[in-house]
Amino acid sequence: MASQSLIVLFEDTPKNLQRIRNGILKFLSTSDVILIDFLELFNSDNQTKYKTGLSFDVVEGILENNAIGIVEMVIVDVDLSQYKEFSINEPVISNICDKLGIPICVYSTQVDESEIERIKNWSEKSIILNRNQDITVLSKHCVAIYRGFKKIREEFGKFTAKKFQGPIELLAKVMDAPNSAEAQMALYETGYFSVFSKSVVESEARNRTFPILLGYWLFNSLLRFPGVLLNDIATASYLNIDLEEFRRNKKVREIFDDAMYDGPFSDITSFWWKDRLDERIATAEVEKNMSDVQALLKSEGIRQVPPARCIEGEHDGAGFYCIITKEAVCEKHSVGNISWIPAGAVISRIKKSKWDELGPWFGF
């Protein structure tokens, strides 16, 4: 088998295939990896071997061992009903990728999906891409996800010769996490204990599957629910700085440069370590009638910075993040301690009006 890295795309509509392929290639270095449609891979791999049609075993065989290269990631449309050559579906492909230890991204070009539906459709063993994203954003995220998993595999390889470590310690090392963050990270893993415990413990299989599981855990849990890591909206809210001011004022952001996250999937958007934000804030000298953040900004020569606003209460001051609407909220006008939000996601809440609207949907 060739050693060239492959990203395999399952898309049954020629127009969508061309759009997605062109979009991804804008962000992908083809010297590192080849993006290939599964039909091309199938046709290049002497399809006369597959007289019985495209069964589970055939797809598995092509993804595991083909004449072109090593499959590093699969991207699949959730609806593959338009394939004329054969019948295959996303759940079958997902099961094969799970078995082989290949990360998989699932998307749809047909369904307009709300954030609440994304929560409903969330998976522990795949990455569900936002269906409302335009093709440029979708393509950029696919490439960033590929690079994220590649980085995890590379970092994981540094620890394989050592005594086996638990997932928290491994992921913390892969992410270069502050020591203070590990205990909080442990509060994210409730839903992932079963995933890790079911994965085989033999060295060869573990080395193949564990990096992928770590990647899913990081992407689907730690990055999705602000607590250990905060996106820019959550960071601005936590620091009580107006979001647009935080985004456009380079001098303000530079004060918190040491808190920025630079690990796997950081190409998708900017994240900050909450613990390192706290460490930076703690360096400020206490000033009367000023918050610690205001005092820190003042010490850096920045005085008039508008505060974050709670989208629900329409008042100054927030501190938290609504995971449904992706907006700043305050504690009073939001709901927390929700069973399916990880306990470590201390900044993640749902604004009150959205909770009142969706509560019956969730069965609350």
C-alpha cells in the first residue's frame, strides 16, 4: 500500500461533490494529503474484485488497504441515496471508520438544521458539521479537523512507549494544558468513559483508536461547551468586555495572548484557557471601584472599554455563554446545571427565554 495520506469524500451528488472538493482544496496542501472521492478510489482499486457489490467488507477493505494511500479521514454526506453505482449509507461508513480507527466528519447538503437539532444528532464517534455553514466555512473546518487529528496522532505517538496513561492525562499532554486544568477536564468525561473503556487495550489497536477518541472528546465536548477552553464570545463575556471591542481591539486581546490555546483544532477559531485568563487577571493590582479586569486593562494603558451585555436581560455585565444561541448571558437570566452539559463547562448555560421555549422539547 502507498504511503500517501488520503482524505476520502463520500458525496453522491456531482454538483455538491465539485463544490465541496473545490472548497476544501483551497485550504489543503496537496503535498501533504490527497483529497479523493470514494468512487475514484473504488474504481482505481480494481473493482473486478468486488463482484458481490459494495458490501460492508468491501468498503472496509478499500478504506483499510488500497493502491493509492492511507486513509487519514473520511467526510460523508448523511444522505447517499443518489449513488447509482451501489447502495451504501452513512451509518455503515461510520461503523467502518469506528472499527478502523479513522476519524469521520458527517454533513448534509439538503437539510436546514437548527442548533437544537445539532445537539440532538450529536455523536461520540463522529464530528457532526454545522449544516448551515456556507461551503467556504464548511471546507475550512474540514481541513482544520484533519490537521487537528493529525496533530493528536503525532503527539500521542510520543507517549506510546511509556506506561499506559488515562485519557485525561493523555489529552492534557496533547493539548499542552495547564496543570490546573486537568481536574476540570475530568468533569467533561462522563459520557466518554464508556467509549474509552470499550476500546481495545492491546497496544497496536490502542495506538490506532485512542488518538481518534481523544480527538472526538476534545472537539465534541471540551471545545463545544466553554469551561476549560473559551471561544471569543465566551471569553469576552467572562472578562466582561464588549464582544466587538474584544474582536477589533488588538491591544486588548494582546494582554491575554499567554492564555491562547494553540493545540489541536485551534485552526477552527480562537480559544483561550480559562485558567490562564485567571492567572493573567490575578496579576492586576487591586483598585477601588474597579474589577480586576478593569484594573488590568488600566495598568496596560487601556481605560475606556465597554462592558459585555447580557443578551437576555439587555443590561451591562454577562459572564456566561448560551450554548444554543452562542451569545453572552448573565447568571440571573440563564439556566445552568443541566444534565447533558458537562459539569466542567462552568461558563456554559442556556438563556432563560430559550430554555422556556425548548424545555418541553427536552422533556423538562
